[in-house]
Amino acid sequence: MERDAGTGEKGEYLRRLSSVNDLIQAVYRSRKAGVRGIPRELVAEASRAVIQGIRQAILEARDELSLKEIKTSADELAPLVEEEVKRRLSPSLRRVVNATGVVVHTNLGRSLLPRAAVEALEMAATRYTNLEFEVEEGRRGSRQVHLRRLLCELTGAESALVLNNNAAAVLLALTAHAQGREVIVSRGELIEIGGSFRLPEIMAQSGARLVEVGTTNKTYLEDYRRAITENTAVILKAHTSNYRIVGFTAQVTVEELASLAAEHGLILMEDLGSGTYVDLSEHGLPWEPTVKSSLEAGADLVTFSGDKLLGGPQAGIVLGRAELVEKMARHPLARAVRIDKLSLAALEATLRIYFDPAAALQEIPTLRMLTEDQEVLRSRAEGLAARIREIAPSLAVEVARDVSRAGGGSLPQADIPTWTVTLRWKGHGAEELEGRLRRHSIPIIARVKNDRVIIDVRTLLEDEPAIIAEALGDITSATRGE
């Protein structure tokens, strides 16, 4: 085939290719056009993109047959422009189905909000509020008052401050209390969360100087004591919420560090990371230090996330001694990292649920999923399997035991027993089926193991078994003629 794009067959196809103006006119006169009311410039941009794509396809065509399959006229290309306009107007952030069994899935948005939080968020988004206004006195107020009392009542803390995330809480605490001074940390607690939160880097940004003590697996109280100098400001204990060091280990308790800090007039700060309020060990999960237990053990400042095991929106929460918290609140950096009104409204509603611990286990999705009864999960898996067998008979479907994960840098070693639906598709690999589910109109995010697609029912919402079954029906029926 002639390869000269200017004079051969490719050149002929390029000359036939519709102009941008002709294509725009074809789009607007199409009876099926979905672009009426759309700005002409957007249609023009979509038209240029389609033409560029067709031009590239012509240039890359390998033979005459490939060329003949390429459409070039305005009327033929008009539907492609409509699809391109639709794509450009579609939101980038959209719903997916979490079938992974990872409850606090960072890549899928972490914790789902309880209904009360969603209602509070909607109110704050659509109505004026007393965000920073004292209604009784008729004067400007502080947004922190809406959460401070709640947090203090729930945890026993003297004061509280809420910021936009936990990294900001740690950064502000270190900046306000240790800038230009030393902070002592065990080498076994130099954490990294998600690749972007590294404790040494946060420390450097705050202006504090990191003093490492102990070894990766063993740190003793005497290691901290020997590291204290006249320039020491803070002893920092960082909870290793996304990893565990096991075997030949030793670490110092909060109580021991509190006594040492008090002896030398230092601040003991604990970064709890995922920050649980409920004792999960009462529900068959590994014990995690709760916010209250950390404060009761003597920590002067405690920081943690709002959107992990607490089950609320993204937030960084600081609890502790009033004078320390207030110094942070007055720091100029506090305004740059303050919580926004929508997260504040959602967090307030979430926290109120915790006054009734039994209700919290049912109403807060993260806690409900983590503590779901095994028989409920088994019944859900069997129901989904039956639906799939009926609508997609070409799939081999089994119900099997497996393990879920807490996710979000929480309970890293916890194998949480669960029930799953496993899928095999004759003549197709598991990776292909997983990819087709992921590219469905509502993306379904599953796992692959042992050449099977794994659907973990722990993280499925009420309407999602039907979505999964219908998607599998569409996928398998669409490939029968391939």
C-alpha cells in the first residue's frame, strides 16, 4: 500500500476528511443531536478532537482494508462528536462499587458517611449557617466552637481543634510547639502514610529538628532519657497504624513517656493516625488504642484522622491540654489548614452518634462494615451468587470464605473473616473479567486471586448486588457473538 500520506491512498482519505465547520453543522442538524444548548466553542473543540483522532487513524492504517473502515464524512463523524461532548461534560468524580472488601479504601474515598452526616452536609451546603457567628450575642464567633464541646465531652480532653486532615494537625502541632527545637521519636515509629506523609519530612517542614532514638525493633525508656537536652521540646509517639514490627521487639508505653515528659517539662504528643473511639477488640478485631485511652494514659496532645476508623469526613483532630491546643489555634498556619464548613457539619453529626455506642455500630458505615455478622455476610453472598447464576449462566460461581481488610492505614495485620462470591469465565481470563467490570458504566472494583474474580460482599451497599449481577449479565451476553 502507498505510504506517502500526501499522494497515496492515505492522502486521498485525508483530503476526504470533513472540515471542522462542516462537522459542527452536521452535529447541529442531526435529529439525534444531544448538543443543543451546548456552547458552540465546546462543540468546536470536540469536533477538532474527533478530526485529529481520525487523521491519526488514517496515518497509522497498515493496509487498504484498515483505511476502508475509517469514517471521514461529517454525517458519519457527528455521533462521535456528540460522544466527545458528553464525555467532556461528564463529571470526573463518580460512583464506583467497592467489591474489594477493603472498608476504609483510600483510593475509593475512605469512609462512607452516616446518613445524619449527609443530611448535615446538605444543610450546610444549601443554607446559610452560624459557621462563625454567635447568634445570641450578635457578633463574630469561631467555627471551632461547634466541635470543641462535643469532642471534649466524648473524650474528656480539656480542649480540641479540628483541621482539614491529620497531616495538617501534626504539622501545626510541631510548628507551634517545636519550631527551632528538638523532637524525639523512636526509629521504629518514623512512619510513612500513602507515600506523601513521611514523618521526617513533616518534621523538617515544621522547622523542628528530628532526634531519632532506639532501633527499628527495640526502643527503651532510657533511649528517650539520654536524648533529652535543653533544646528538647516534644517527645512524639507515632502509632504505627499501617504496619507492625513483630518478633524481637520492645517499645515504651504512653504512661512511661508521660512520666518522663512531665519530669523534664516536655510535651508528650501522640499521633494516633486512624484514631478509633470504639474499642474494636470487643467485636473480634485487634485492639487499637482509643482516643480516650491515649489521653487517660497521659498524652498532652493527641492527633488523629476523622475519615478512617472514626468513620466521618476528612479532618485532622487535635485533643489535649487547653493551653497547648489554644497556642496551635492562634498560630497563623491554623487558618491555612482549617476545616471547611461542609466537613465541619458532617463531622459534628458523626460525633453526635457516638453518644450512643450501640447506635454508632449500626449508623456509622465504617463501624457497621467492620463488625458485620458472619451469617449476614454469608446470606448476602449466597443471594448474590444466585442472582449471578440466573442472569449470567456462562459464569462458574462459588461462595467461599476469605478475609477482608480494614484499610486506610488501620489494623494492618487483621484478617477479618468474610464471605465472597468467586467468578470464573470459561474462555476468558480473570484479568479480562475484572477489567470489564472496572470499565462498566458504574465501575465495579473487585479483586483477582487464583485466576478468579473475587467479590467481597462486606463492602457492598444495599443496591449493589443487583448492579453487579446486571453488569455481569451485560458483559457475558455482549461477548457471545465475539
